[in-house]
Amino acid sequence: MQSVYDSSLEWMPPLMGLIRKVYDNFPNIKLMGGCYGHQLIAYSLGGNVSRTKEEDGLVLLIIGREPITLVDNFFE
């Protein structure tokens, strides 16, 4: 299962860099994420993210993924 603190995921550093760039340089753009997305935003900006302990009894289902494509003029 993937997690935001898994350093083996090659696409994570560029995405985290994008999140930090948007947060630092474009305050008019609001960041929002759901589930994995909100964890990634928090982690990218220095927050703590950790795995839920099994004894807490929380089971998460992964329904699917949707690729995101950024256009070159995003920051213009």
C-alpha cells in the first residue's frame, strides 16, 4: 500500500515540490485534497503523517486512481 512517506515512489518528490511551489508563491490558489491528497499536502508542507495502528480497527478501501496532467502554462 502506498503512503506519503514512501521514498521509493519516484513521482512523489516532484509532486511535493509542486505543492510547496504553489503554497509559497501563489497564495490565491487554494490547496485541497481528499484522503491521500490531504495527507500529501500536509506532509509536503512539513506536517506529520503516520500509518493508522491496526488495533484502532480502521479499515480503508482504495477505490481507484485518476491521473492528473499539468499544462505548461499553469503558473502563467
